[in-house]
Amino acid sequence: MAKLTPTNNAPGLQISKPSASEPATASAVCHCGASASAKGDAQVGALVAGWNANHGSAHAGGGAE
């Protein structure tokens, strides 16, 4: 299995929740240079919402906003 953690050379959003009883974790790196990480279901939810609003597909044209 490939390592899925995002990097500057391979930006993206990675989320993990090994089981229902463990907290979710996430890391994100955008090609605009922004990066973030979170632990806990609520914090991961906030990171995903921020990613969707400000990064990822928000940069569909390839440039930083």
C-alpha cells in the first residue's frame, strides 16, 4: 500500500479513523503552501470543512487564492 500522507510534492487531504472507538486524524497540504493537521472527530470535521471551502477544489484553476 502506498503512503497516503500529503506532501508539498503530492498535495491532498488524508483522513484516518481506524475504528469507531478511536479518534479520527487528518493531515492536509495544499499546492498553495497551506498545511494543517487535526486529531479528534470534531477537529477533523473542521479541517475538512476548511479544506473544502478554501483549498482543494477551491483551487481548481491551479493557482493560490
